[in-house]
Amino acid sequence: MHRVVINGRFLSQAITGVQRFAREVVRALDDLIERDEIDRRAYQFSLAIPPGFEPDLQPRHIPLRVTGKGRGQLWEQASLALHQPSALLLSLGNLGPLTRSHQVVVIHDASVFAVPSAYSFAFRTWYRINIRRLGRCAARVITPSRFSATELAHYAGIAPDRFTVVHLGADHLDAVQPDQTVFTRHGIGARPYILAVSSEAPHKNLAALVQALPLLRRAVPDLEVVSVGGSFPAIFAGQKDASEQVRRVGYARDAELKALYQGALCFVYPSWYEGFGLPPLEAMRAGCAVVVSRAASLPEICGDAALYFDPNDPAALAEAAGRLMSDAALRDSMRAAGQARAAQFSWRNTARGVFGVLQGVLR
């Protein structure tokens, strides 16, 4: 019997992209066990979690095991490091116990090296130590794109042959019923809008979207931007009429997010740096035409199902988005291409890829 322990620290954290990934992978692994694609007689999974909270994820075939003391990094580096030492540990969220080599770790990107200004000194220093150490000592490293593998090899000195690329899924909103009340609650829908979904990190480059607004409004005079995620006060500060042109939704639940994707003229993603880029695929899956920057992993992930622009050129952003907004036939064509592209990315396939790596280590 092969035992696999999943690092469940992510369940005690706020949900961002990394936590989304971990949750969906655990759900999909559980589904593979249910479907007998993973032989439960040969593989035994468990999910180790810190004490002191009630997890909202309850898999059918992957039992939760409260272990050790403490929370956060202390729990991960001490209690988890000693938990079932003969089992293979699966760490899904960039970090894991530094003393444990019998471990498969998912490192999502090299942003703490490539865009250090996006993080505090303490945060980026700790992550750099972890990434370099785990990249060398872990049995295998999973990363979500060829771009990330190349970046991690360059910045962290991880040997290229230690990586396995496993793409994320994009089907987690499929069963969600869109919540149309998001429009009335936030005063959205009276005017056409383009949608942005992002954190407020500087490398997300949302300032380019604000700078492009005057040009975008030449194509659609009453256009507004709806932003989901952080409130971006530093980005919007000093931008003329930004408060009238940008509707800030803040955090949106999945049902609200799906409704916003479906109601948008297009989705714009101007990021300079992404290890994968899940929001564009979410938008495609929901039937929204997508415009993204030609940067980092985005061309690899979006393929020919998006229109591209130089992230350093707000006028190029406005030109690409303007084409979509003013040409209904092009918009319909890109919607169809986007849905076909997003259909290639499922969490079941992600889990299959992750399990394939585990099998390789356990042989």
C-alpha cells in the first residue's frame, strides 16, 4: 500500500489562485478514487491539516487528519514535517517542509524572483529560500506551464529535468448558477462594460487598463470597467474620473463571477507576469471574449483563442479591445474559440497529471 499525505495548510488560508488550485486538485483526486481510476487498494490518501479550524472541504475518500500544534509556517515546517515520515507528501501551494525530501511540490511561478516589488522583503525572502531548497531536495516539482518551468530553472537554479508541467483546469464554474443579483447590488449593467479580474499586485498592470479608458470610450462612449478582486487604490489614485469609469466589486463569489463574465462585452487581462493565468480561461469557459497581454505564460495558455496586445502599450490594449467591442462577428468568433480552448483544461486531467507524477515517484 502506497501512502500519500496531502499538505492541507491551504484549507486554513484565504482563497486565491493557489488555494483554488489545491482545492480543485483534491476534489478531482477524490473523484478519480470514486471512479476507480485510482486503485484504493494500492494507494491510500489522507489530508493533513493544522488544528483549530473547521475545514469546508470534506472529500469522500481522502480523510482529514488533524495533526500537531500551531498554524501557518510553524505547523508546516515542524508538525507536518514529522507527520507520517514514510508517506509521500504532496504539497500543492508553493511551500512545504524544507527537511522532507520524500515530497512532490507544486511551485506555481517564479514571481518572487522576477517581480520582487510585488512582495514584502520578508515574504519574498522566505519564498525564495523555500523554492530553491524544495526545487533541489523534493522528489519531483510540478509547475503549471512551460514558461514557469523555464523561469524557475533560471532564477532558482532548479534542474530542468526535475519539472513536470501540469496545466490547471477551468471547469470549476460549470455547475455554478450565475447570480444575477450582482448587477443590481453594484449598479452594473445599465451601461456596457469590460471586465477585469485580478489582485492589486503591481505586475497585474491594471494601470494600463485605466490609461486605455479614454481610447476605449471612443469605440463605446458609455463604456465602464468592472474590476473584481482588490480595490486597487494605488492604481486608481489620481486617475481622472476613475471613480465614474471603474466599478469596483471587490471579492466576488463564484456565482457572481460567472454572471459578470457572461454579461461583459469582453474580458481584459493586462498582466506582465503570470505562471499560468486562470481568469482568462474562466472567462472563455463562461463564453466571454478575451483580450490578454502577450507576456509570460499567457500565449502558451490562451493559444489562438484570445486577442493579444503589448502590456506596455495602453493604446494597443485599446485597439484590441476596441476591435472586439465594435465587431459583433469577431466577438462571436472569439467566444467560440475561447470555449473550445477552455474545454481542453479540466481539473480531472490536472488530477490525472498530478497522480501520474506521484506514481512515478512511488515506483
